[in-house]
Amino acid sequence: MATPPTGTSVVRAINARATLRLLLDDGPQSRPDIAARLLVSKPTASHLLAQLREDGLVLSDGNRDDGAVGRAAEMFRVNASAAHAAAIDVTPERIAAAVVDLIGTRVGEYVLSTPEGHDVEAADGVHDALSGACAQAGVPLSALHLVVIGVQGAIDPASDRLRFAAHLPGWQGDALTAALTERLRLPVEIENDVNLAAIAERAHGVAAEHDSVAVLWISDGIGMGLMFGGRVHRGLTGGAGEIADLPVPGTPTPQESPGFGTGGMQALAGGPALGRVLAEHGFVQATPLDALRAAAASDDGSADRALDEIARRLVLGLTAVIAIVDPELIVLAGDLALAGGERLRSRVEAGLRAAVVARPLVLLTALEENAVLDGGLRLALGRVQDQVLETVSGGQRTAD
């Protein structure tokens, strides 16, 4: 195999990409700033910036007024409108979409309601939600470089079929990713929703300083996202973390009771199951979420008993996870985890300490916005920034 050239054109491309990466990561910089940080001459920095401006990737941001004597330095920034990425969060009730520009600023959002009985095919729903977000952003759908879709399930890489998602009508067809790509005429990636939440948690949540993390998502459905070394662990067929189907004592296996939510961990600790626990202890609010909020706010002994039972059920599933992957940190996330708050978190932690030898830290998520959409945007933006960087050649100019 021939050795790749290592001449000045390659060096220019490397330096041009480093310049753009610096501006993406750290914001506007002056020519002297860039020269000093990349260890290149000022003329070389000028050539690099000129080429990036010609390519439409960098703009002048005016002169910096720092009060210093002499000519103010001209500042340069990334042309944020040079590329866009999008993410979608799909639930049975709605499809939420958001668009970001090349520097990660959220420029458009839209929520398409999909209530029960309102059947929407996956491709049509995604198209309509994305179109709404793009309209708010003021960019055409064709301006998107990538769409990441978060779903309550997992794509089988062999069949391109969505698994673990019987509760999502309209999403069960074969070659799902291919169908969405054809409908949108855009690159599409489908990712498990809790995996995306784990990405957000690792990026700027309570998991930011941890290398091995298990995010337990507690909502109508129960799920898990696993990250090791800062990377999502998906498993051979994308099903890593599908704790809803974990066989647990006291419930049928998914094979014995294949209906959604009738077997495994979902039947023990999904939203409907927890709602029944709360009702048995006198908390009969309109939804399991409202009932759990009421229990967490109550100082009555029945609230303690309800929270104890919920924690016991969660611990039962978590002990199996800890025995196999032994994570540094478990993050409790999802609307029911937040509703249970510190009273539920402390019980889960105490239950795990009594049940297993390993003692991972148990923390409650601190993310306030939609973590699935957040993680999807981060994943999509990272991919798009890498794509843009790969197109940077550095031009044909020679440095002085």
C-alpha cells in the first residue's frame, strides 16, 4: 500500500481543521490567538482563515475592544448557518423535533401531537414534526445534514426493524431507517431514547465525571442506557439496556405474556405497575405521576410504605445489572424518578447497599429539559461537525 503524502497540502488541511475545531469549541478568536494556540505563524493563520472564509465556514466577528492601546484585533467565528442538524423524540403521545445550527444553538422546535387513536405512520409524523421545526428555524428541510431519532425501542441492525416498541403504532414496518431516509431525503439515525438521555447526562449532567454509568429511566415505560468510557453500549443487536424485558420474580416472562407491559421488569416497575402500588396505599390521583408526587410530598406512614415498595421493585432489577456490568454510577431519570425525588433515591441506594457487594453511587438526574432531545441533538451535532471538518482541505495557498 502506498504511503499517503505528507506534504504541505496535508499540513494545510490539518491546520485548517484545527482552526475550525478551535472556533467550534472555544468561540470567536483573533488571528494572533489562533497562531499562538495552534503554534503556527500569523501569516499562516491568515491563510487558514482566508480559506475557511472562502469555504463559507468562518465569518469576521468585528474587532475586539479590550481597552488595549493600538489597533483592535479582528475576531473570527464559525458561520453557524453553514450546516444544521436535528433530533426527534418519539413517544406514543407526541413527536417532538428540534433543530440546531453548526455551533449548537437551538434555532427551531416543534411538537406534533399523536394522541391515542390518531394513527400516524412513522415517516409522515417525522416529516411533519421536522417541517415544523425547520419552519421556525427559517431553514428548508433540505438544509439538515443529519436527523437523529430517539425512540422507545431499539433498531435491529440486521433487519432495520424496530424492536421492543409494540406501543408505537406506525413504527413497526421493515427497513424503518431506509424508509425514513427515503421520505425525508436526508441521512437518518435511529437511537434508543434512554441511550440519548445517557449521552446528555454524561455531557452536562450528574454523570459528567464518571466513565461507567447506568441511567435507569422510570416513566410509563422503564428502560436503561449504558455508557462505558464515555461511549454508549448498544450490544450486538441494539438491545443492551432493555431492562423492561428483564425476567424478575413475581412476573411472567415476556415469552409467557408477550403483551406490552405484562411481563418482566415492565410489569413490576413500569408506570402502570407503580400506579397500582400507590393506589393500594391510598394515593389514587389521576395518573401514576400525580400519585407519586403526592406520596413524595406526604409525611404519612402510607407514603413511606408505598415508596419502600417502589424502591424494592427498582432494586430487584438493578441488582441484576450491577452483578453484570458493575457501573460506577446509577442515575435515576424520567418523570417518575423526578416525582419520587430524594425520598425515592435514598431508598434505592439503601436497598442496593443491602443487596449487592458492589456499591455504586446512586444519583437523581439534574437535567431539567427533555434529556432525550438534548442527547439526540448532541449526537447529531457531533456527527455533523465531524462531517464538516472532513470537508476542510486548507486550500492551495502556501504559507509564508
